[in-house]
Amino acid sequence: MPAFDAFRELVHFVLSLTIMREDGGVLLQHGPRGFDLGNIVGWFGNDRVPLTDGRWLRVLVQLYLDAVDGGKLKVETSLFQYQLDEDAECWVFRYDYLRNPADQHPASHVQIRGTLTETAVVPVRGPLSRVHFPTGRIGLEAVIRLLVEQFGVSTNEPPEVWRPVLAVTEMAFLRIARRSISGPQA
């Protein structure tokens, strides 16, 4: 399917310009529903992409062709998680998007693995990592910028090369990105 392949190529290109290690990449895998569903995952057959800082970015984008909307390529779910190890035992933050969330969590949210310094505040669900902070829809470009500018992950190309590319691809994403409310519809 050309739309799936084009999306995979774009994700690979953006990661190659920026934070992905030279031996990394992303694959397109088709799911059990056949060729109307595809997953963008890490090169090694899992959902992890090696980064230039020796850490990992979990990347999972589940795509489908919407027959009702003229066969447009749409995102069912996406996950971007910065982690210290390949096995995700030590992760730092995670962005999730679920087109149709199954529970009360916001469709678009971030989770942070950390410790609250304000001990008078205790989340209902336990540790801070279990709190789903509502966000707007976050694209890969925003995650890349966060990793480079706030976590010091080095890039493969200088800023004058990758910044304009991220600006163009993120603007295109924002024009078509589905926006959800911060909780269940009913």
C-alpha cells in the first residue's frame, strides 16, 4: 500500500536526520486484519528505535485506511516513549494517542516516570507514572525537539538542516491531526 509505505519513509527520514542511531530504522508491519492496517515499529522487529545517546525511543504508530472517509490513511494509536534501556525497564516519559480510548483516560496524554517533590499530593492511581496528563495530540516532531533541546540527545545533521524539515512535517501533521476531548464522550 503506497500510503503506508510513504508514511514509513517519512518517519524513517525524520528520525535519520535527527536522533536515530545509524543502525536504526523503522519497519512497516501489517496486522491480523490484513493490509488495511499497518504498524510502524522499530527496525529490530520490535517497537524500539536506537538513539544517538545510547538510549531508546519506543515508536509504535498503528495506521489504517478509512473506507468510510475515502480510503484516507489515519492513525488508530501512537506511542512515543523515551527510555534508558531497550527492555523499557527504565523509561522517562511516554506520549500516547488512542483514537478510541477504552477507558476514562484522555485520548491524548503524557505519563512521566518520576517522583513528586510535593509529598502532600498523592495521585489516586498510585505513583506519578500512572497519572495520564491530558495533552493535545503530540507528533513525532515535538518528541524529537524535546529530546534534543531538553534531554541533550545529539542529532545526525546540524539544526539548519533538520529544524526546517521538522517545521514543515509538523505543520502538515497539525493541519490534519484529529483532536479529542480530554475524557470519554459520555
